[in-house]
Amino acid sequence: MVPALDDAAVGQWCRAAVVALSAARGRIDDLNVFPVPDGDTGTNLLATAEAAAAALDEADDGGTGSAWALLARGAVLGARGNSGTILAQLWRGLADQLAGQPPADGPTLAAALQKAADTAYGAVADPEEGTFLTVARAGAEAAVAAVATGRTALGEVVRAAADGARAALEATPAQLAVLRDAGVVDAGGAGLCLVLDALVTTVTGVEPARPSLGRRSERGHPRHDHGDLPHQPPAGPGSEVQYLLADSDEGAVARLHERLAALGDSLVVVGVDTPGGREWNVHVHVADVGAAIEAGIEAGRPYRISVSPLAPVRAPAPVADARAVVAILPDGGLAELFADEGAAVVPCGPDGVSEDDVLAAVLGSGAAGVVVLPNDPTLTALAARAAERAREEGRDVAVVPTRSPVQGLAALAVADPTRRFGDDVITMAEAAAATRWAELTVAEQEALTSAGRCAPGDVLGSAEGDVVLIGPEPVAVACELLDRMLSAGGELVTLVVGPDAGLADAVCAHLAGAHPTVEVTRYDGAPEGVSLQVGVE
């Protein structure tokens, strides 16, 4: 039994919540009919919890700070969707009370839960009962009531909070007609109950026994065919807009809040302190996407902007035996090259790419068999999650873990839709693995690399992700890098060049003289910040 929530227990709770939400994501998505029936509440809650856990993991790798503060920061900056943003607000509300304080005992946690629930109500522009907020408040009130009746041990308090939230969850269909007609409890509230049950498990070591989160018809209750549900936005134009806002202040955010409230609904704005200053996660449902983004520009610097249609969009039914390749790539010439070769390209801009973007490309391809090429080692896990979700939709999806676009080109070159899908995946993976890759970049700051210390402006030659050469002059570094790679053999060199055509010309001339038997293929379109990409097969 944990007597008080210290930093280690906070981390255990967050990771337990990730496990619970991951296991129940599909069931929670299936419950999602409010505020719009887009079936993504479980997915959004999981993504938010994973972002919080990632922030804690970074601290474990050498970062500093209160676990509460790290949890809140990770959740707010990584929050997705309406329910995810409210969960982030709850965690931020707890952090406001508990970060930098002694480990929280039962009475302290109960008081913090109450204040966190109150602030969550304040973060939502037009709160409704029978929702996530109702469940959060009921859990907090049950915790406070437990303390008032002498049950002050931390285990007793967290059990009371979880039990109170679950009771409130079961009552949500009586509060919202849309839930009653659909025969479901509130999806966001269901996710919060799992998060609180994870807290009980963390503190007591015993997982609470709960009934299934399935539809009420699955538990012996009647369910009506809900078709066009009441209280829902019309199934016409409308989008969910979400972005992070930096370089702003409380006054500007208050004005933004007023403007967005006039433009749409489901508005949630949550702020959190970061090392670079205070930032806000802004979420709203609107018909005028441009106006919502312009309002953010007037208030500060919006980034990581995402726009998703509110009306559920059904993916086309897969065509039997049809194949597709989905490639994640930076904007520019490479994207055009992959598209010309028949791949569906998911652009990865300065703010990255989302799992939903990859899933949409897989489903939108209309193919029954799809290969995903992440082309970056940091995107492999994201691609795998999107692939798993696509499999739930009946698609046969494989991720070939390409670590560079040149490996992606090698895989794409051997794709053959006439082969069995499994055999084609193996062939593409073998081609990618047989392609050694390298890059030429310029150091932006002083750093210690695997090849020694570099200074700003130094040219860095990297092979398979590790810096192996440092020099002052791009052509010399590029040529030596290629000589080293070809010393182990190679028949084909692929060059993807940046804006410096002279560098590419010099490298091609060097290869023609020093390695005359090697075939060289040259393309334009290296990603921004990369002078040259190299593949050797």
C-alpha cells in the first residue's frame, strides 16, 4: 500500500493509465457519440496519456522537475481531442496543487481533486452535465466525502474517488438524451474511470473489479437505433481545430477564448508552464477553420495545428488484391518523386506528422494490402500504431522500417503487386535493409559527437545515424564519406541533393573517377537542413 503519492508513484500511475487506456481504446471509441459521434475518444485519451508518460520518461533519462509538473506539461502539450484536453486540464489542476509539495496523502489528494475538477469546468466554455466533467466532479466529491467521514488513508480516498466516478458514469445516460438513445455511457467519463482505477491499482496494488464498458445492449439493456442523434452538430461542414499557442499572455488568451466561443463550440483552452514560457492547448469545433486559426495568430504563435472533419467520414471499402504503398516524407522534391512512383505520400512538416494522417492515407488508398514506409527512425512507432488501427478496419498493413528516404526508394523500387503480399513485404524489407544510408549536414551549435567535438558551421558526415566525419568543407567530407561507404562494396549509389548543385556535381565527378564501376542515380529534393543524402546498395 502506497501511503502518499510521491514522484515515483505519479509516474507509475501515468504508465498504468496508458496500459488501461490502450487495452480499452476500441471500446471507448465505440461509446463515443457526444459531442460528435466520430469514434475517437479512446484514441485521443490514449494519445494524451502517452504524451504525459513520454514527458516523464524524458525526465528519467536525465531531466529534472516535479513529476506532477512534467505529467501536466506532457499532457497539455500532447493533448488530443475534446476529452484528451479535459484530461490534460485535470492533471494540470492536480499539478497546480501538488507540484513542489511533499508527497500527497489522502486528505491532500482529495482537496486537489476537488480543485482540479473545478478548474476543468472553468476551462470548458459551455460545460454540459452527463459528460467527462460530471464524472470528474463526482469522483472528487466522493474523495472529499471519504475524508470528511474519517476515511483518510490514501487507499481509501482513491477507492472512493474511483467508485464515485463510476457511479456517476452509470448515471450519464439519464442526463444526456443522446447517450440514452444510443444506449451508451459517456465515452470521456468512461476513460476517466479507467484512469482513476489505474490510480487505485497503483496505490493499493489491487485492480478494481468493474463491469464491461460495452454498450448497454451488450449488458442486457435495451438500445435504440440512434441514426441522426439529437443534440449533435449537423452532418454538414464542420471541423475540429486544435493547436498549441506560444508567445502569448493571459489577456490575449482571454480574448481568443471569447472569439472562439462565438465561432463554434466544444471549446477547451488549457495553459501550462514550459521552460520556454507559458503555452496553451486550444481545442474548438467550428465551421470556419480559417477564422479559428487567424484568431490564434492574433493571440500569439499557433503551431502543431491539426484540422479534422467533424462528420464521420467512412473510408472506401478495400479493393480485394489491390496494393498500395504509403510513404511519410518531408515536403519537396522527394515527395514528388515517391508520388511519381505510385506511393501515397503523407507530408511531414516542421511540426511533424500525426498518427491520424497516416491512418487516413492507408484507409484512403482503397487497397486491401498496404505497405507503410516511415523513412525516419523516429516515425516507425507512429507508423506501427496507425497500421494496427488500420488492421482493425480490415486492412492488411505492414510497416517496412525504413530509416531514411533512400531506403524507402530502394524498397519502393522492388515493390511488385503481382507477388503475394507477404512475399512482397519481405522483398521490400530486404531491399531497404541492404541499402546503407548517410547524410551530410552542417552543425548549428557546438556539440560532442561520436566523431569528436564539432563547432557551429562544421560539416558533419553521418552514416546510419551516427556522425563519422567532421570537416570544414562539404565536398571533401562528402567524398570521404562515400569512399568509406564503398570500401565495403556497392553497385548502386543514390544521391538526393539539396540546393547546392555544385556539391552534387563534385560528388558525381569524384565517383566517376574513383569508383567508375558504380552506377549513380541522382535526384533533387533533400529535406531542409540536409545538404546530401546517400544510399549505397
